[in-house]
Amino acid sequence: MQTITDVNSLINGLVWGWPALILLAFTGVLMTCLTKFYQISHFKYWVSHTIGQIFGDSRITAHTKDQSISQFQSLCTALAATVGTGNIVGVAGAIAVGGPGAVFWMWLIAFFGMMTNFSENVLGILYRRKNSEGEWCGGAMYYLRDGLGGKKNCKQLGAVLAVLFSAFCVLASFGIGNMSQVNSMTKNINHAFHIPNLAIGIFIFLAVALVIVGGLKRVAAFTEKLVPFMVVLYLVGTLVIIMMHATQIPAVLVSIFKGAFAMKSAAGGIVGAGIAKAMQMGMKRGVFSNEAGLGSSVMVHSSSNVIEPVKQGMWGIFEVFADTIVVCTLTALTILTSGCVDLSTGQLTAVAEEIGSSSLVSYAFEQSFGKGGSMFIAIAIFLFAYSTVLGWSHYGSKAFEYLFGTKAIMGYRVIFSIVVLLGSVMEAQLAWDISDTFNGLMMIPNLIGVLTLSPMVMKCTQNYVDRRIRKQSGVEPILSMFPDIQKDQEVRLKERLEYLRENEDA
């Protein structure tokens, strides 16, 4: 175990060092510039054509008759995987180590991460294909193999990076998508209700296995009901606490911005240590939460029945916005307004230090609602983590399918379910450290693919803006990089536009 810990620490230091974080930030900034700040310049449009359309267009939520899933189901499954313990425990850990200033850097990486996620989803739809079961298959491995690999003298490089990404994704699904989530569930349930860890693990094992053996359709049908319920429930709880301490909000905001640019850490130290630690923790935990840059959620977005690549890209923007700008911000404000942190120094209070960063949100809720507050958070973490396990089971299965074929998927699901039991009894810190490492290993080949294919994302985005936003005539749509799929999708798009015109006339 010590050898595993040492090796993991060495690799983690490399994949999450400053070069990798700079690459991550650079990709987000570049894609934001190439798409002309799409997340701002077309803010009203992407909001109205994602979450705004859920209540106005039944086709967004209607269940499909084929092997694809609806756009709303793809969002809920992606959010199920991203809105997890990172939004609660991860944010608390970032504040504990990097101070309130880490929140600012979490916001900044999310702002640019919106366009990284947008770009991943656009590429995912452009390069997706159908497997022998009639399911859409897309993700970083496909745009690495067929996109990067399609460039001159890059066939071998694209193929190797696609295999590496898939292997790292399978391993990450056991880490971020399984062990770390289950570990957080068992620890919090044990703390609140004193149920043995193994008993909780067996229950979670059964709950996970019963859903994931049914494949993506069953996972999507379950998450589209669970995700809205759990997110709204958690948001209401955090908003109540924030309103109870509303007078603290101005001081909290000041501490966030001051902490983000503090030249020295709260405990002193060398000049620049404070800003470096706040930046590193904010960026790491921001990516751990919203997964923009990892290339993970592309695999479920690519299974959507969407026609336009940019349309699914806009759902990616909303995914990061909801996950980090909304949920993580409310978690941070809950911690910072409830007295867990000395706002003048940026350090945890003595009581908060004693209980540990993983229990800060539980402590904040307990301060406001008594014992019922910690029970509420235990249930919230259970729902968040459970949904993440379901979402990541799909990511891992698609990567496993790429490596070993469609028939091997059931074997992966069995192994994934068994790993749940290991996560319930292993050491918490090691589970989180392993998750961090495989996240970083996934990120690097994915970002290489996004950067290499960035001109295609820019071209596809401009094509969509000209056709759908500026209403220019005579512009041929870019829907797929494969002629046969392009032709089929053009037929579907024509039918879709006729349907919209008929409804507008009515």
C-alpha cells in the first residue's frame, strides 16, 4: 500500500503540476477566443436553447425509440457524473488548503472551461459513429483516432493517444467515478447514522448493479428523475443557510478576491506562495468538479439524439455553469458565511480544523439546523455520489468498449460493481489521490486532441452562428465528418426545421 501511495504521489505531481494546469487554462482561453467568447456573446441564446427549451419543446425531453437518449437525459447523466462529492467535499478541501481565494480561481477556470467542454462536445458529435447495437459512440478516443489521426503523418499518434485515453478513462472510472464517491458516501452515512461501512457498501453495490446492468437507457431514465430532485434539494438547503448569514456576504466576497491575489499565504511564507496555492487548489478542484478538459462527459453527450454539434456544445456550457458557477459557489458561500473560516486571515477556525475539511459543509448545516443538518448533508452526499457512480459507469463502459469491443461491456459492469465494495472500506485519502492522478492522465491526451482540432470547432461554430443565429441563407450545415452520417443528419435537420416552422405558424 505504501508503494502504491508513493508511486501515485510521484505521477500526481507530474500530471497536476503547473505545466498541465497551464495547458488546461490555455485550452479554455484559446477556445473562448476562437469562438469569439461564445459563452458571453451568445449568453441569452444558449440559455434559451438549453435549459430554456426544456419547458417549451417536448422533443428535448421525449424518450427516444432507438438506442439514443434525449438531450435532457444526456444533460442529466452528464450532471449526474459531474455533480458529486467534488461539489461538497472538493470545494471544502480547496478552501481549507488554498483559502477563500481558491473560489475565485475555481470561477475563472469554470468560465474558460465552459468553452473547453463546448469544444469537446462539438468534436464528440462530429466524430461519433454507431456501434453494432445501434448506439452512438463518441468521445475523445474517436476524435483522437479519426480527427488527429486523419492529419498528415499523425495516424499512429492519434491511435496511440486514443488507446491511452481509453485506458486512463477506465482506470479513472474506478477512481473518481467509483471508489472516492463510495468512500465519501460510507464515511458520511457512518458519521450521521452509525451504520457499519461494509453494510453501506453492500447496499450501494446492489443499488448500483441493478441500474447499470440495464445499460445507458436505464441509467439515463433514472438520472433524469434523480438529478433535478437532488440538485434543487441541496440548493434550497444552502440558500437558507446563506440567507441566515446574509450580513456576512460582503465580507466573504472581499475575502475571496483578496485571497485570490494574496502575495503571502495566511501563515506567512515566501512571497507568491498564497496566490500560487489558491490558484492551484481552485483550478484542481474546479476541474475535479466540472470535468471540463477531461473529455469524460463527451461520451454521454455523444449518445444524444441531437442533430447539430453546436447544440450539444451549448449543453456542455450549461453543464459547467450549473456545476461550478451555481452549485460549487453556493457550497463555498455556505462554508464561508457560517464561521468555518476566519475571513481576516483566510484560515480555518480551531473548531473547523478539528473536524477536518471533509466535514465542513456538514458542520455548517449542523450549526444552522442541529443534528438534522448533518443528516441532511449525509443524504445529499449519498445522492450526489450515487448519481456520479451511475454516470461514470457509462463513461468507463464506453472506453472499455473502445478497447475490447461491444460484447465486453457486461464484464466491465460486473467489475465496476465489485469495486464499489472496495471503495466502501479503503482509506479515504488514497481514494482521492488516485482519482486526482487518473483525472490528470485522461486530461493530457484529450487536450492535445482539442487543441489540434480547434480549427474544426471554430469552423463548425461559425457555420452554426451564420445559419441559425444570423439566419443567412445558402450555408450548408456541418453535422458530421463522415459523409454517410452527414447525409442522414441533413434529412433529420430538414424534418426538424419544417416541424419548427409549422409550430411557429400555428
